[in-house]
Amino acid sequence: MDVAIVGIGIHPFGRTPARTGLQQGAYAARLALQDAGIEWRDIEFAFGGSASSGSADALVNELGLTGIPFINVANGCATGGSSLISAFNAIKSGEYDIGMVSGFDKHDRGAFSADPKDLGIGAWYGEVGMMLTTQFFAMKIQKYMHDYNITNDTLVRVSEKAFINGSKNPNAWRREPISAEQIATSMMVNDPLTKFMFCSPSEGGVALVLCRADHATRYTDTPVYLKAATMKSRRFGSFEVFAPSQALVQVDGPTVDAAKAAFEMAGVGPQDMDVMQLQDTEVGAEIMHMAENGFCEHGEQEALIKAGATYIGGTMPVNTDGGCLANGEPIGASGLRQVYENVLQLRGQAGDHQVPGNLQLAYTHVYGAPGISAVTILQK
Amino acid sequence: MGNAVPIAEGLFTWPAAKPALLASRCQNCGIASFPAAQSCMACSGQDVVIEELPGRGTLWTWTVQQFMPKTPYRSNETPETFKPYGVGYLELPNGVRVEGRLTENDPQKLHIGMAMDVVFKTFRTEDNGDEVINFFFQPVA
């Protein structure tokens, strides 16, 4: 059984003091229901996730107590992707006809802080100051720049593009372009990454209504089909966040594995994608994820980005809604934001950030601690 | 002057004339892990032996932590006295790449491939006067 996305809803990302995370999730859910032309009581099941705003299944208090199975999902930055895969499989199995995926969050300002114990690591690791995702991202791109001759200018360009795209997206948090000079000279956070090269924890909510593909036209004239949804965790030897040590022999990370599995499932290749949303927790991640997902060879990013290939209107548009850099990262909602954006793109409803042309295929990728990745491929 | 106590038991030999980081080596597949674990992440084997890791290696990658982390960071510093610190992975021959703090925090003096020694120094002092010892990576003089 194929699966279609027939309803999408988003609560603007950023800071919304007047609404709790849960209320932002409910806001997005109501818009998704409205988009599909249905009521909450029509939903047969839901998967949802939130890292800082309580249990996602508390949404029923806002939307109505209908007795459906609502399963909470927690998988770090891949929470949204994991919820989506769960819903995808629930419909594919034939068990359910229509359901909802929800993600929302509202985080405090400042870098995420994590507890080593939650990941099976000794307390010493946090005490000495190594329990920071930002350090990992910096060390990974530092090594990558060394190995593949990526320059600092390229880091700056990725950030510049993100804020330009954000300025075109009414739901983005950062809606003002930031100059290359400002980006390059902003406070150094973890060398070589400056403040404006990182995304920040933020707030927001997204909901999607999924149904059996053969029912899709009951709900919408513009169904988008979920051709693949895959999720992988790290194998031994991959270089991952929160690793007190790593093997001498390196293997491909979960992104490479999830991408390969997704292309195989969908029966298409990287060259077929018209638009892609790639996890850009910081600029280095976007650069490395271009190659890890198969969109270019390692090292080609330098020339591609300089030539403007990843801009809207370029040959391989990346993070057309401004990505995590311009939207911030509400953990539960972040991966679903990417899918929301791709549905808009495939429907031709992305407004100022619409990729020109007749788009057929769109790609999303998330990466999260402690080494997990989820990918989707959508088709019009 | 209090006692010199290790930041965690089993991370390194302590007290010792020549302290060393401790790894577990899997007797099935030969892979070393740090910190020492009871099973092998590579092959799930449970037959592991503790061994000392080499005291010198090469810097595989690095960064400098420019802002003071929130809890669980626990040093004696305040936001006013905080000094940026280097963090990196040191590749220890025939062992494993270990993540640790660097004694050097000047980006101009750090580069991938440089030789570094594993050293053991006071990280913080407890209220009772105990000096908490941690491992650091220090450029070879």
C-alpha cells in the first residue's frame, strides 16, 4: 500500500511567547486537518514527538478525546523523521487508512545541554566540557575542510544563503539577510564555526495528515506521495556526536546508509531530486550532508556552492525554506518542517521561496544525536 | 592541600608513577574501546581485557570551546574567569582515537596531524581541597 500526504500544517518557527509548545502543535494540527478537509475525529492514529514541551499525546487535550492510539516518539533531532516512518509503516501495513504525524517544541535560549547519563556516558565527560553537540560539528567540518580543501568562504556562503531563503519564507524565524562579513566576523563559537553559522534552539510545530494512496484524492487535488522513509543508526566506526572515542578505521555514517536505503526503496537516484532539505544544524553539516546523501562527490561542494548551485533557482536547491539556520530547531518539529516545505514545493505553493519548474521529486534528511539519520523521498 | 583524585575511576591508572589511559580490548575482534567497556561495540563480544593506551599520538581533529558551557560542565571557573579550551581527538597508534581536552587553546598553534602527549593534570579543586585529576592532550615540546 502506497502512502500519500494529504494535509499539512505549520505554526511559524521562532519565538511565540503567547503560546506553549503544545498549543503550537495544536495550531499546526488544526491547519493540517483543514488542509485535508477533515475533522480530528476522522484521524485513526497518530505519532508525535516533543523534546521539551511535554508528551506529544497531550495534544488530544487540545484536539479532542477520540480514543485513538497516539504514540509518543523520542529520537533526538530525528524525532520528526522517526514519527513519519512510524506512520508510513502503519499505513503501508494496511492496518490504518489515515493518520497524523505531529511534532512541536519550545526550547530555552542558548545551546542545548545534554546529560551524559542519558547516553550511557560517564558524568566526567560532561564535567570536563565535552557534552556539547557544537564541538562535534566543529571537529567534523574541521577534519573535512582539511581532507577535501573546503575553505572558510564556503562556510560563510552557506550561512548567507540560509538567511536569504529565510527572508523569503513567512514561517521562518530569521527573516533578515545577514551579510557575509557579519557572518564571518560574528563571535567564534567553536572554531571554525561562528555564531551565525549555527542554528539555535527555537519553537514551532508541524503536523501532516497521511493516508492510503488510493484514498488520496478524497482529501486533496494535490496529493504528494511518500515514496521512501528510512531511518538508520550508526554502525561501528562512524564518527558521531558524543563519542568519548572512535575507531581507527572509519566507516560511512548513518546518513549515507539512510540515503542509500531511501533511494533503493523509491527506485530513484540523487540526480532525480528537484529540491532537497538537508540537516543544517550548522553550515558544515549542510556541506558534508550534500556529499553524504549522494548529491555530489566529497570536495565538489566548494565549486558548487561558489557557483550558486544550492540557491533557489540553482541546479540543486538546498534548504529552500532557510533550513535550521533560519528556522531554528524545535527538535520535535524540525524534521517535519522539511517535509512540509517539500510538499509546498511539489504543490507549487512555496511562494517567494518556490523552486521554478515542474518539480517531481523532493528529498529530506535529518541527523541527530547520538548518530541517527532519517530520509524521505516525496513524489508528486 | 587535599588529595589528588581521578575525575572518574577506571579512565586511567591512578595513582601511578607513569599514568596511562585505560582501554578495553576485545579478545574476539581485537578492537580497543575507551573508556573501557564490558562488551565490544564492534562485535558484541564480552571477552575483553583492560590495557594501557600509548601516551603519545597525533591530533586527528580539533576545535576550541569559546563559550563557557552550561551544566553538566563543572570546573572552578565563573563566566568572568572562563578561558576557552581546546578539544580534540588524539589518534593513539594501535589503539583508538580518544576525545579529550587540549592544553593549548590558540587556534594558530593547533593543526591536524601534530604530535601530542597524554598528560594528567588538575582540572578543578573540590570544596574539601581535593584536586580532581583529568587527562589532557599537550603538544609535544
